[in-house]
Amino acid sequence: MKNFTSVTDVSHLNTIIQSALDIKSNPYNDKKLGENKTLGLIFLNPSLRTRLSTQKAAMNLGMNVMVMNMDKEGWALETQEGAIMNHTTVEHIKDAAAVMGEYCDIIGVRSFPKLIDKNEDYSEDFFNKFIKYCGVPVVSLESATLHPLQSLADCITISENEKLIKRISKPKVVLTWAPHIKPLPQAVANSFAEWMCKSDVDFTITHPFGYDLNEKFTSGAKVLIDQNEALKNADYVYVKNWSSYSDYGKILCNDTTWMLTLEKLKLTNQAKVMHCLPVRRNVELSDAILDSPNSLVTQQANNRTWAAQAVLKSILQNLV
């Protein structure tokens, strides 16, 4: 693996999932692999789980880690080619990325979409230019359209739970839209859909009218507007808000009845409930579910470390 920006960078999904599970059982087995190597973590947006889990993963591999919050500590970056920089931007991405590449062996980057211009966000212009100019492997810590480390952790979590069950048929996994007080990116939903469509599961997406995701990421999924119908016999329910893709970045619906509750959970096969966190309690998900045995949110968050470590290990092995 050279870069990690989506599921397409993974040669064999089951192999990297098993690698992460093996790492989880013996986190320090590859302590020498990252010795004298440096991971740079560059954040243009806030982070809790992504920052801490990736930093821990790198330390488990013996790497040095440098963290920079560009939104607070760095210069405003220009991305346009040939720009006359006489406005608010101070440094061009081609200069900043190139310098960071001199300091680091691997760089992780987190950059959210602006949710204003669909074409700009979905071009992944920032990430593509960063990869072009930094000259070292890049790991997505979430981009404008995808959050692959989260999705790998989600796959690990489902795999762990499936190992405890002697199931005859494929598990039914449902991604359900949830209400929120502000418009959120489609990145987590896009990414989860992309990874589930490549997994051996029965995958359904449910959302109100106007919240269809980009078909590029949902090929092979069943899509239903009726949430109750979608939840029937589900084994896993992934709860996530996203703003409209078609009416880009807009909130088209604030129907509070889409919040998952214990009553709705009765439609499922005693489903395990997933969320990437942070979660707006009693808006996206009820306390009753989040604090119940059905909730996998803490397990998911824990698996972020092993997802990151499996990715970093694969990249480091390619550097040797």
C-alpha cells in the first residue's frame, strides 16, 4: 500500500481486517518496524478519535509522531495554480506539502468539505494536490468525501461480532440517516457504503427523500425511503446524519421521528447499533440505545487504533 484514501487502496479487504485483528491481539509485535520513522498528522479540522487513535497506532509501531493543527497553528493555504496571493492565503499548498514531506516519512491529513460547491468538494482537489506535492505516502484522516479509517474500523467491528455468531446467511447491515441540528458532510456515509458494498453482507441504506448519496459509492446497495421497512431483521444498524448531495449541503428534512429508538430496534434482529462519534445524544440516537448492550460505539472507537495500525504497518512495509 502506498497511499490510503479509500477502499480502492486495499488489495484484499479480508486480509487487512485480519491484520488489524492480529495487531489488536499483539499491539507491539512490530515495534521495530517504525523505528526512526516519522508520522506527521496534519489537521485542518477538529479531531478526537482520529488524532488519538492514529497517534497511538504509530507509537505502537515505534514511530515518532508530529501533530499540527493547521486551522490554529498554520498559515492559510492557497490551492489554486497560478494564484496571485494578495488576499487572505499566506502559503501555497505546493510549498507547504513539499516541506512537510521533507520532515515526515508518512503524512496523515484531515480536511472537511466546505459544503458549498459540490464539484470542488468531490474533486478532492486539496487531497490530490497534497499527495502530488508532498512526495511521501498519505493517509486520509477524513477528506471532503470519504473517511476510510473509520470505515475500516467499522468493518473490523462487524467482523469481530460475527466471529461470535454461527450465522447461516449474510448479516443484514442497515445505514440509516438520522436528524441533526446542522448540515454534515457525506464522507462517513459515503465511505461506509463503499466498504459495505465490497463486503459479504446484505446492505441497505435508508433515508428521507432528497438524501440519496452519490451512486459512485452505493453501487450494489438496496435503498429504501421507509425506515421501518429497512430496519426489519437487521443485524447491524449504522446511524449517521448527512446533508443532501443533490441539493448540495442543504438540510431538507428535520423529521425527529428518524431518530433510532428502542421501539424501532424491536423491528430488527436485536441489532447491534453503530455510530462513528461524536454523537448528538437524543437527537441522532437516544440515550437508551447508546447506553444499552446493543451499542457498539465504544468498540468501534477502540478499533480505530487497530485500523490505523494495520494501514501504517502496510505502508511501512512498502517503505522498507
